[in-house]
Amino acid sequence: MTRSAALGLAAIVIGSIAVRLSPLWSFLYWGSDTGEYFAIAKALLRTQHVSTTYYGWGVTYPYFPGMFFLQGGLVGLGGLDLPTVLNLLVPVLGALAVLPVFLIGHRVSGEASVALFAAAVLAGAIPHVYTTAHPAPATLGDLLALTGLVLFLRLRADSRSMGPLLLVTAALIATHHLSVYFFLLVVFGTLLIRGFVAPWRRTDGSRREVAFAGILLGGTVAYWLGYATAFRDYILPDVSIRPWWAILVLSAIGLVVLTALVRARTHIRWRYRPRYPGLRYRGTAYGAAAGTILVIGLVSVVSGVPGTTFRVPAAELLYFVPFVLLISLAAVGRKFLDFLTLGIGPTAWIVALIGSATVGIVAAPRVLIPYRHMEYLVVPFAILAGVGCVRVIRLAGLRGRSSTAAVAVVGFLLLANVLAGIPPATALAGWREGTLPTALDAAYWARDHVQGLVVTDHHASTTVFGFGGLNATWDRARTPFLSDAGGDPYAGLSGIDSPSGRKDGTYVWIDRDMEAGVRLAPWDTAVPMDPAVIAKFDDAPFIKVFDNGYARLYWIAWGCGTSC
């Protein structure tokens, strides 16, 4: 690596870390489930194990303890306190994903300029930044998956990569289910599509790749179905196909059929012979890509983000403009990759991920989570965009002021992309991910004075559960906040199927962020509370017992009616 490339990569890493830590200028904690991570890690430090008996919203968290073991190690061995680990070190790990992306881009293209461009795009890409700014298992899972991809790309040529790759894979499987699923897509997509483009050859390198793919698939399935019982019993069945396991059977059949087609391809002598692209039609390709993304944006405004109830306000699409202008260059660079030894990889990843997102929209929106695919689609798009940007500038023969102007425009877009990496809550379904110190004041007061089930929304639930040690409702109680229920003040407060069991509510938590938008399921829009609904908690049968100006706690006087 040249000195200029090293300095450029260092600057990208610093920018990547800065944007992911930027929410901490305004909030004490960042992330809608931070309280859950705090509670699990704290219990691990206290008991030296992660209990699978769990009354939080994320029922699968204890079965994927990789991140919590890392947090516990950093606290126990590194002498750090848990809030520091949650707030700083885990998001920093998410920011370091630009390093494996740089290595992937360099290995695919052989050019540091392309690799730097790809890493710079990832540093500020909203789909990646927003997810990896949270101290969540997905943050560590993302870094492990991309590191695994670096090692997988080396595996064909270097057998020494197998050992580290297996270690990273084991850590990934035990850390985050969705991240390992995306890694599966990338690995199998690469092998299958490479086999369609050119006949598969039996070499030591190809055998290693197939062997690893088998180990990855076998280990993942065994872990999911054999150990992670909550994931198997509560998450996997949440699909639109009945019986739910039919989707697994269909996937297995599809894999067998595709493998048979790759095998049959060895008997077909036809070869794909690409023509090296020039400047002609590159502008058309860019315009078509940008137009396609614009249509998708308009769909998210009019119909909502696929798999969710989110509708992005039209004005908020402006935050995505730098990102869209950058990744639209992927259409410009796609054909150039046909002349690179590993060029089929990014194209294969895009095909596999888009195919999975399509299946998710149709059959499993809450299991495959279509919009979460963008976190990983950014990587191949960024690499293709880097190739397109660099090759077009070279083909155009830009020199002097023209070259300086082109680099300045690209630099401006990359900087704007980073600055827009954490858009306001209005652009993301109204979800306010930050936790204020005053919210923790209420949680600590509740810890000392409250018993029973606290009825509130998702974000307040994770606060009162994680920091207050109390059971909460998360998305299991909607009526008390979103409807006047025909004048019945007790509506929605009894027989709640909370994560801790079927119970009656004991207290109600209301805060300023809830009034601006009640956050329930992560794929639902935050709905502002009606003033009449807010006002009802100031009358019987609710008795206010705490109010610090941000959060209020009301005791529910059961049987009191309106005579309290």
C-alpha cells in the first residue's frame, strides 16, 4: 500500500467512526434495544453465563451470545465499564467494517483507488451506518461477515485461509442469525453464478470453497434448529407459507436444482465473451440506475418500504441523494468487472441478495426483513461504483482542471454521504433511537418503587427493562396509546401477552418521545399519540406517581373506575 492510500484509508476510518458515534452528541445511549443489550451483558458479568430464560423482546438474543461475550471480555479483562463498551467500542467495531471492504475492493479490482472509493461509500451509507451505529449483535455480525468474505476470497488461492475462516464463521454463527444468513447468500451465490458463467473445474481451490460452503451450511442449520430453540420456534415460523418449514424444504430443493445445473454446465462448451465497454452508453447506464432508484424511492413514499408500514416523507428523500448519486455509478462499472478474475463476485452477491429480498417481500417480511438487505447490498454496489468512477475518469482522459473538478465532485458527494449517514427520525418512520439521561432517571426510580408489568412502547420498554429491571410490554399493548377505546380507560391493560407472560398492567409509562410517536414493532411507523389519549392518563383510574418533565409513570388503580 502506498503512503497516500494508507493516509486515505486512515481518514475514511476516522470519518466512519465519527458518523457512527455522532448520535452521542445528543443522547446518552443510541439504539432502540440498548437496554436489552445492557441487561444481558450485566447479567453475564454477574453470573458468568447468559441465561436463555429471558423476558425481553428479543427472545433470540440469549441464543446468539457472541456480542455479549465480547462485551463481557472487554469489561472483565479490559477494565472498562459496560456503558463505555456499549456506547463507544461496539459502534467503533461497526465503523471498522470499512477495512474488510477496502480489502475486498482491492482484491476484486486490484486497485487501491477503487478500494478506497468503496470504503468511503460504506463509511457514510445510510443503510449501513444506521444499523452499525447501534451496540447490537448485528453490528459485530456485519464486521464478522465481511471479514469472512475477505478470507473466502483468498481461500481458492491460499489454503492457509481455511483455519481463520472457520474461526470467524463459528463466531459469526453464534453472534447474529441475519448476518450469517447474508454470508450464506454471498458464499453460495458466488459459487453458483460462477458455475453458470464458466464450467466448474475440479481444482484444490474449488474443492476448498465447496468444502467450506458445506461446513457453513451444516453448521448454521445445526445451530439454528438444534440449539437456538427460540429462533426455531418463534422467528422461523413467522412466514406467509404454511407449514412454515416448507420454505426450508423449498430452499433445499432449489439448492439441489441449482447445483445440478452447475454440474450440467460443465458439458456445455459455450463461453461468455464480453466486449470491453467504452464511454458510449455509460451516461445512459448511470441515468437508468439513478432513475430506477428514484422509482424505488417514490414507491417508499407512496406505498411504503416493502415489508413494513413505513412511508418515507418526500422531503426526507433528500438525505439519500448523495448515497444514490454514488451507488448509481455501479451501473457504469458493472461491465468492467467482466474482465477481472474475481469480478463475478460482486455481481453474484447482488443477484443473491436481491433474490432473497424478493422472497422476503413475498413470503417472509419479518424473517428475511427486505430493507435490511441494503446493509449488505451496499458492499457490491460500492465496489462496482468505484470501478465505474475510476475507469470512466481514465477513459475520458481527464487532465488538469478537468481531472481536479471530477475528483472534487466525487469528494463532495462522499463527504455529503457521510454527513447524511444518520438522518433525522422523520426519515426513518419516526423512530427516535436515542435514550436521554432523564429516561434513565425514570427507569432507576421505577427500579426502586415499581412492581409488576409496565405498559409502554418498544423504546421505553427496553429502557425500563434493561436499566430498571422490570418487565414491560414492548409491542404487545397498542390500544392504551393509539385509541380512546370507546371511553373504557382499562381497554388494552388486562390480559396482556407480554414477553414475561400473560398479565395485567400495573403501571403505565408515557414520555415526550412517545407523545411524538409511539414505537411498537420495528417494522411499523411511529404513530403520534392523540391529545385526548394523552389527557386520559391524568384522570382516574390512573394515578401519577412520577414525573421528571420527560417521563411520567402512572399507577393503574384496578377496580377504582372513575371514583379514585
